[in-house]
Amino acid sequence: MNHVLLASLNPEQIEVEIWRADELEVHRGLSSELDEMWSFVARKTNPRWLWHAIDHHTGKVLAYVFGRRKDTVFGKLKAL
């Protein structure tokens, strides 16, 4: 079984802001968001993730990548 190793962060390195989505869009000039969802192929021990970017105003999918939940897969979406 392959395990995904993500870098650990010291809690002091993390800054959290809580905004309503519409306020955040105005505050930062955002018009899209990245999200992920998963399902499995053949059995639950074989998960796959759909990473996607969506335009807030139109609902249009801007880009998507399908694969394992690994940094390299997310990097492909980010590059798109």
C-alpha cells in the first residue's frame, strides 16, 4: 500500500482568516476556487481524486485533474 506523506507545519506557521465566500471574493478579488472529491475504482482500497478549479461567476470548470491524492497531481492542476 502506498502512503502519501505531506509536510508537517508548526502551528505557529499557520495564519487563518475566516470570511464569507462573497466577502472573500471582494476582499481578495477572487473569482474561482479549487476543490477536490474522491471515489474508488473497483474497491475502496483503490481511491482516485478529482481535483478541479471552478469559476464562481459562471460555474464553468476551468481545469481538472484526475489521479491519486498526491502533491504531484495537485501540481498538475495548479500548472493548468
